[in-house]
Amino acid sequence: MQTPKTSTTTARPTSMGGECCTDQQCELGLRNNYFEGKRLTPDMFRIEQRYLLERRRLLNRAIHGWGVVYGYGVEHVPGGKLNVKPGVALDACGRELLQVGDLLLKFSDVIVINKDGHRVDPQQAYPPAGQADCTPGTTPEPSCWLLSVHYAEQDRDPVSVKDPCHCDRHEWDHICETTRYTLQEIPCAKCCDEFPCEFTCECGTGPCCEETTDAKKRDGVQKTPICQEMPFKRGGCRCLCDHLTKLQPGADCTEHLCEIKEPCGLVRVDLRNGVPLACVKLEQDDCTRWTFGTWIDACGPRRLVKRNDLLFDLIRGCDLTRICDIGWKDWHRRDAIPFKDFSLAFGKEGKGETEYVTNKFTVEFSRPVRLKTLQPDCFAITVMSVETEGGWWQVFRVPIVGLKMITKAGDPPNHVRGAKIVVDGAWVEDGLRGRRSVFLAGETTVEIEVRGDYIIDCNGQPVDANAVGLLAYPTGNGSPGGTFFSSFRVAAPEPDRPSSKESTDRH
């Protein structure tokens, strides 16, 4: 659907004070009205078809947007070819780009366009390096090419029709809606660029943000507008409404079909409104002819249409990594953990040890996380005891000196599934188990933090680490990052009791 034209029809007042004939040409919504005796002509059916197509495409781009809906996988095939999988996409004009079945693409099957979107001859615009050299292994300077799918249509099934003058006229019985593919050279750094935010939010304005003039000057005193005191919802007269009000139907699509001659006839292709599928690299065969290389990035340049189920899953955070297990889950938010159990969680009794690998303070994640982001500062263990004078809580931070990583077979290199906390040996022997340990003074509170904002998963997102109520795991509130916070109380150590023999000897 092209940008609507401005109607020049003059409005005429009606008896009810309104106007009529404001759109006499009815360029936007003309459809058939059927009645007994109506004469159906080819023009009537063209009107019917145009109305249905334009309304459907309007809703597609207004509600769904444009991009890949699903499918359209791109794989390299030996011999310098690409295999494009079945898929569905919507272009910027709201047209459905449907491919059923696998499609094998050679370089000669694609349309090469320049930076301005015009078709060019690849042999002239991008001549292979060393055309006279047929030495195997000769390759051009590496560059990236954007593979896109475009809407196309082609006339099918020719028929001959006799007109009233008994002259033969050739027509086409059908129009085939199909697709074509283009390649456009782009900098490799652009392959993973984010699409800019189309939702532009500025300061909301409007009458609902101000009091009336009378209210401002009531009793001769200048009043403060209510909008400076009260919060506004996301919508109404604020940012969201202002953004949607500025959008215009049809302004996001400029349709232009270009005729291209192919062995099977002419095909009309819209080269301006393609949907990016992948970034690829080209290579030369043994005779310096362009072919597709093995390197493919089929996700970086894609713009995706978020289906309803996908949006729901995104709100739930199904794409995020969470904490799926903690070693102290049976202590989470509990009271009166025996001190003996707490002490054993830091390892067996020792003397002169440099560090202790804890056997209970472990954290595991639902997906692999990047090894270099999982560091000791991602964790914190705090012990709080009651001061004898005034009853203040005294805060002590356990010295975490390292981590022992937990791995899982099949995970990507330089990724791990979790870690065990490693603490300073002198603290365990003196601060935890020593004769002047703070734990001897009475019951203490232990707080453990896992800082999800610091930990990046295999998809490049911070771990969704927010605790949920009394649950120890899984964590998550549906947004990246956050801190997992766990607490429990530790009872004071029981006093050493003398054996029965020592008690008899004393008496």
C-alpha cells in the first residue's frame, strides 16, 4: 500500500452541521456493494482484491511490524552454495514473504545491489581479484555481504482473449507471489549492529498535565500544576500516546517494483524493502569466480517479529539464565542452624591451610556463564553478631579469596556451570574455629549475596538472579541482572562437655 494521496474534494456542509464528500475518490477503503442485478466486471474484482490486500498489509505492518517471523535458516553447502530453509517474514510494506521447502542458492541466483539499493553487475562493480590467475586458493580481501529476502511477483499461465473486434489479446491468468534474494556489501562491523529504537520518548505535554487558569490563580495565589506532584501512567497523555499519535498509515512503506529479466520471463522485485537474513562472506573458486564462503552469521543482522507466544516468553524471561541450585538450599531463610554444621560447610578441620574450598557454598546456573565474568567479587558472605553494649549489629565480611569452577560436558569453551566459594585459611582457623571467634558470643546471622549483574551468560546477558519469596531456587523476575540474597541464623557453639572419666577424677 503506497502513501495515501491528499484528496482535493471540497467538503459540503450538511443539515446536521457536519460535512460530507470529504473523500469522494475513496482511495483508502473502496469495496464492492453487492446487490441483485449488479454487473460484475474485471474492474469490480480488481477493486475487491485491492481492498483485501491493502487492508491486510496495513494491519501487518501496523500491528506486527516487519522482520523474520520464523524459519529462514541459512546453511553453507559444499561447492560454494547456500541452503535457505523454509520460513515466513513480513517486509516493511506488510507483505508476506513465504518460502516452502529448502532453496539451494548459487551466487548467480542472487541479485547484487550497491549501497544505494540499485541493481549492479557484480563482475563490473566487484571484479574478482586476479581474474587472469587461475591458481587454486586465490582469495579476495575478506568482506561481508548482507543476504536479504525481497517480495517479488511474476505473471503466470498466459491466455489469449478475443476482444470485440475479434483481435487476439494476450493476458496472464495468475500472478505468482514469490521471493528473490539480494546481496549487498556492508562493513563486517555492521553485521551485529542493533536496530535503533523506533519508540522515541520525550517529555509528555498536553492539557492533562496542567490545571486550568482559574485553578492556578484561585484566591489570587499561583497554584502548582498537579502534573508536577502526581505520577502519570505509561500511556494516556504521556510518552506512549505522543509516539503513536505521530505515526501515519502508509508512511513507513514506499513500494517500488523493478522488472528483472530471468530465463523464465520477467519478474517484478521490490529491491527497496528487503528483510535481512544473514551476513555471509564470498570466496573465489579455482577460476576466480565468486562463490559463497563457509562463514555465515544468520542471527546478527536479523530483525525479528515478536509473535504473541514469544512476547509472553520474553516477559517471563525464558531467554535468561538463572540460578538453578545452591548448596545451602536447606538453610535458606531458616533459623538456628547448628554451628557444627556451619563450620563443616567450610571443610574439615585443618591447621596452617592457605585456603579452604567450601563443600556447601556452591552456586549452579541453568546455562553456561562466561568464565572470565565469574570472579570472587560476584559473591559476598556477611556475618552479623550482636554487640554487648547497646545491642548493635556488628558486621563482618568473610574473606573470599577464590572460586573452584564447576563444569559440564558439552558446554562451550571458556564457559562454566557454577562455582564453589573458596575462603581464606587463616579466617577459618582463627575467625571461625578459634578461641576468640565472634560466633562464641551468641547467635549470629549470615547473609550471602550472588551478584547477577556481574555474571554474563553464554548469550551475553546478565544472570537473572533475583530471589523469589521463600524459594531458594530457581531465581528470576524476568529481567536481566539482579542480586540473589539469602540469609539464615547460626546457633552459638555448644560448650565442650568433659568426659565421664574426667568428671569422676575431679570428684
